[in-house]
Amino acid sequence: MPKRPVNIPKGAQGYAEFHEKLEKIIEENWGITPQFTNPFSWGYSSTGIYVKDVNQKEYVAMLAENTPSKRAAMEKNFTIASKLNLSVRVPEQLKTKDGKFLLDIPRIEIKSGKDVENKLLSLGNFLSGIPPFDMNEDITLQATNILREIHQVDPNSLGIRLDTIECERPRFLHGDLTPSNILVGYGKIIAVLDFELSLIGPVEYDLARLAVFSWFRIQDSSFIVLLEKVQEEYGTEGATETSMELMKEFALLHCQKHLNNVKQHKDVYETEKAYKADLLFTERQLETLKADLAQIPNPVL
């Protein structure tokens, strides 16, 4: 589901000029001299940019929309990430020379291409791995075990207020542990990213989201089979079995919300063709998911 990085100028000349100016901003504010920069992930409101400096050290810059909601989400991510102690790593955010995590970029002027305006920039240590674009069942089950670990975190220890889904057994949730937010090296998950959507709620919310977006990436797979394997791998939640019915409800919710996001962000896509391809894919996935869920006894649909 490729999307153009938000407001990065199109065309080779525009990209070259943009990266040259971005590298200068990084050097001036973080004291790091980049040798190479390249986008490696993007979404509707942010772009991840790989940075290698002249000493061959690696970083990741995050360029995001400068809005109050996005700033709050990024600061939330920094706060949570800095306090977690997981078996896999969480990238450390670096402060500017002025001691700030977030840098306001009012405008990067580009002679050839569209100027980049009103952005937030952050920089963190890069953990050498890649997002699992070739997703598989094994990585999904590894992520399931990481979720079990995340769910044991005491939200009171984070010192931050989180949204809550009312439920019988509330837990701290990652909120968005999908293939885009894990890094993989040699077939193993080595890092977890992006706690911007963390909240408190039932573990089934996280498990269903992981299953849905993993299934999007795994070819020729049955969603229900994958969901059942995730449930089995996760095991009990305390002394209680996780609820398949609740996972199915959340799976449908996550898939429908993703379709709504695609429709709402048509302007982000490189071409009309790319938008229509992503829209058609997501619509088909939603219909397939509904059909899968309808085959289960006592369906939620």
C-alpha cells in the first residue's frame, strides 16, 4: 500500500534539494553530519527517514505534520518509550543542542518541487533492522509474545494519562503493533516502535489489530486461522482465556477504520491509480474478513 511521503517534493531534483536542506537542519540542530538520508517508512501524517552520518552511525528522523494533536502524540510516544523495559529494544530519542525532542520546521524552500512547510522533526537512534514487508506467521507470533510482555506494564508507572476502553480486565496496550511498527533482523523482531496510539483496554484490542494487519501482508492466508493461532500463542490473560468473540469484533472495527482512513487521505497518494489500488485491496480484505467471521459459530455479524 505505497503512499507518497507527506509533502516531500516529487522529482529527482526536488528530492536531492530537499535532502540537502534536511541534512543541514540536522547538522545545525543535533550536531550530526549526515552523509546519506532516505525515506524508509511513511504514513498519512508522518515520514520516517533513515540517516547515516560521516562516522557510519545510523539514526532515524521523523518528519510529521506540525499540528497540536500530532505534537501531543509524538511527545506521548517519547514519554512511554523512555520508561519501558522490554526484552526487545525501543529506539532512544535524541535531544537537539537546545535540549528539545521536537524541532519546529516552518519551511524548507525547494526550487524544483513543492516546498515543505509546517513540520515537526525528531531524531532517534536507529536500530539496524527492517520493517517486515514480507510478513509471515512466525513474525506475527513473535509479536504476539511481545504484546503479552507489553500488557504486563503498569500504566501508572508511565506518568502519562491514557485513553481507556472500558472493560473487565484493563491492561496497558501498545495500540498499533502492526508490521509497520516492528523492526526485524535475520527473522527475529529486534525492536518495537511507535507508542503514539497506546491506551488502556482489553488485550483483545491489540491482538486483533496485530492479526488484521499481519494478514494484510501475508498472502493466501485465512484470517480466522491466523487469529486462532494468535489467540493460542498468547495463552490466557491471567487466569482467563482471551475472548475470540471480542477479538472478532475488534478485527472488524480495525479493518473498517483502515478503509475509512484510505478514503479520507486520497490526497496523500502519488497517483489516482495508486489510491484506487489501495482502496480496492482494502475493500476486498474487509469483505473477505466478514466472510471468514461469518463461518464461525455464534458470529458477531
